[in-house]
Amino acid sequence: MPASNDSNPKLYMANRGNFSGRIGFILTAAGSAVGLGNIWKFPYLAGQNGGAVFLFIYLFCIFVLCYPVMVGEISIGRNAGLDAYGSYSKLGGKRWGYLGLFGILTGIFILSFYNVVAGWAFGYFLHISFGDLLLEKDFGAFFNLFVNDIFDLTSPEGFANSNFLFSIVFMAMTAFIVARGIQKGIEAANKIMMPILYLILICIIVYSLTLPNAMSGVRFYLIPDINELKIQTVFEGLKQAFFSLSLGMGTLMTYGSYLKKNENIPSSVAVISLADTSVAFLAGLMVFPLVHFLQFKLQVTEVATAGPPLIFIVLPQIFHEMGPLLGRLVGGLFFLLVCFAALTSTISLLEVPVAYLVDQKKLSRRNVSWATALLIFVLGLPVMVSQGMVPALNKLAFYKGQDYLVFIADMCDISLTVGGCLMCIFITRRWKIKNMHEELEQGNPGYKNSFLKKYLTYAIQYVCPVLLGILSILIIIDKFVGIGEIF
Ligand code: PHE
């Protein structure tokens, strides 16, 4: 960055890059939102928490709690025109800047484990499409071997299976895209991947609905079971909604900083939320008919649908049942879909620290993208070995014997809701709600006297911080003590 840019803010801003327009921004932000959270986590959470009951709570969280937070987050970013740290400190002083740093750190930790799981999906994509994975007999045993096959680069087989390699390639793809900048890298990649993602999703749903016993899966997914309604269902819904919308850590603040002033934030946010929710909903509609098809084939009443086993053990088994050709096609497409969803999210996660280093330290985007990606990859190594290789990380004594991947993912979930709550307090107490409204009026002349304005005022000042604060505390208690022990 030439020195003259520093003293000329206009020129400096222009050099940060921006989205070409509304479609580019919406697809990119939706790309961040749509990820492993939608395709892998949402269906099994819904399945475990009473299907439609969970869906209902989730929708409530999205539109009542997350919508205002997302509008707030993007308007802070666009108003300040800087990274998460820069935005908070520009509008609120250095102390608030720490909230931005907290978000950046959260993003780094999310990416550290997210990339490992994305690497698994990438490995499965290659193995199903071009290898013999579907010939396996025991997919559970295969998964265990697979996630623990990390450093064996000595034989061609070890090389082809190495998670280390899958994960580093995935991170390299992320770095490559981020290094190319906003329009040519991030926006361009999302504009290609997101429409393909929708297309694949629809194709697999149509196919899965034609399978035997598919309707039993649809019923299980969509018919509410009120008995499943517990306080934990509300937590799960809220955590999932925050994670799924990429809220509370500065991703959307950073993306918002590249948004032009004439863009309408509230309506873009509505489209982004809908896009994300629809993919989560559709993912359930894709997965449950498949799972019930398997139950029918194996003549069993239940197959595991919780956590990693769902997509890495149960689904491959289903693709296996489809026969060699169809299985390879549908399975390959499914994992391609997961890879696209994950990549559009890893890009947004890497962009958060990269924007910070570019804006604050005036470093070159290209170098910083590669260096940060490498660092985060190294941070992910404990996640990789936590699946059995290192027993201490596989069963954390202080965390109810859960593994390090679960621990780090849970801590990040908590940081997001806490970050969202503090952001509402920031807008209310420091930046002031009238400044947010002024920002929102730009690109949206009708906003001034709208109902939405009243709603957002009320939501950001009272409803969101109070509910997010209470729920965050309850989630923390639940994670470390267990809510059942207290109530
Ligand atoms: N929203 C992404 C998903 O659902 C994950 C993510 C979280 C991305 C936070 C960016 C920031 O998978």
C-alpha cells in the first residue's frame, strides 16, 4: 500500500475493494452462511429435537433474534468501512476494538476446526468419485481409519488417504480465493459455487424423494413432536441459528465494509436469511428420505443420525446401496455440494483476520492470506489428532470426556452468542441507535418512517441483548455443569 494512501482516506477506502452490486453481495454473504452447519448439522439437530418443533424454534431465532443482529452487524461494517477491529474502534474507541479482536480470534478458531471437517468431505468426494470407497463393507470402521490416517505420506495409499493433505489443499483453495481480493476472488467464487450448490441440492432431493420409504423420512422430519420440546431445544436452535448465519464474530461486518452505500441492507439481509434457512430446510428434506430408505433396505428401525456419523458413515452406506454407478454419481455430487458449501464459508472466515491485517497493519493481501491460512492450518492440527490418535485430546477430562473438536466447536458457539449480545450493547450504548438508522436509510429511502425501523429499535435495544445475554449464560452453565443439574 503506497504511503500516500494512508493520509488520503478516500483513496485508501477505494483500494480496499468492494462488491460489484447487490447480487454479488447477497450471494457472497449467503455463501458464508450456507455451510457445513446447514447440510451436516441442521438435519440431525432437527431430527434429534423433535423435527418440526425444532424448525419452528429455529425460525423464531432467525427472524426475531438473528435478523436484527445481522442488520446491525452489516451496518456497523458499512459505516466504518473497515475490518472488525477497525470498525469497533473507529466507532467506539480502542476499548471496543477488543470486541472486534475477540471476534477475529473466534473466526480463527472456527476455521481451524471447520477446515479439518471440510478436508474430510473433500477426501470423501475424491474417494467416492474416483476411488473405491463405496466398495467398503463397514463404513464406521472406514471412517475411524480415515480420520486417523494423518501423516502417512510414505506409501501411495497413505498419501491418498492423508487428512493432512486433504485439509492443506482445502486451506490452500481458500487462501487462493481470498488472496485474489473481493471482486475477482471472493465474489467471483461465490457467484459460481452458490448457484451450482442449489442445483445439486434440488437434484438430490428430487431423486431421494423417489426412493422407497422416502415419505416416512419426510413425515419424521416435518411432523412436530411436542414431547421433544425441552429448554435445550431452544439453546440448540439459537446456537445453530447464530452459527448458520455466520453472526456475532465480524464476518458480516467485514463483508459489509465492502458494500456500497446505495445498497439496501434490510432487504439484502432478508434475502440472505431466507437463502440460508431454505438450504438448511432443504438439506433435511434431502437427508431424511435417504436415511429412511436405508432403514427400509436394512430392515432396521433406527440408524445413527447424530454428528459426524450422519454424513461420513450413514450416507456413504446409502450411496453404496444405490449400486456402483448411481452411488458414485449421487455420492460424488453430494460431497461436491458439501465442499462448495464449506468453501464459501471458509473464504468468509479467512477474510476476517486477513481484512484486519490488511486494514490495520497495511500488509499485502496476497502475503497475508497465505500466511494466515498456514497459521490457522497449524492451529487445526490438534483437531486432526483428536479423533483417536492422541488419547488425551480424544477424551478431555475437564469436558465430560468429549473430544477436542467438540470442545472447540462448543466454545466458538458460545463466543458467537456472547459476541452478538455485546454488539447490541455496543450499538445501544456507544454508537447509538440513531447512527445505525442513518446508515440504514442510505439505499433505502422508505426506511425512515417504516415499521421495520421501530421494530429494529426495540429489538436491538431490548429484546436481542436481554435474550442473548440470558441464553448465553444458560448455554455456558449447560456446557460445563449441565442444565439438568440446576433446574
Ligand atoms: N455459517 C457457516 C455454516 O453454517 C459457518 C460460519 C460461522 C461461517 C461463522 C462464518 C462465520 O457452516
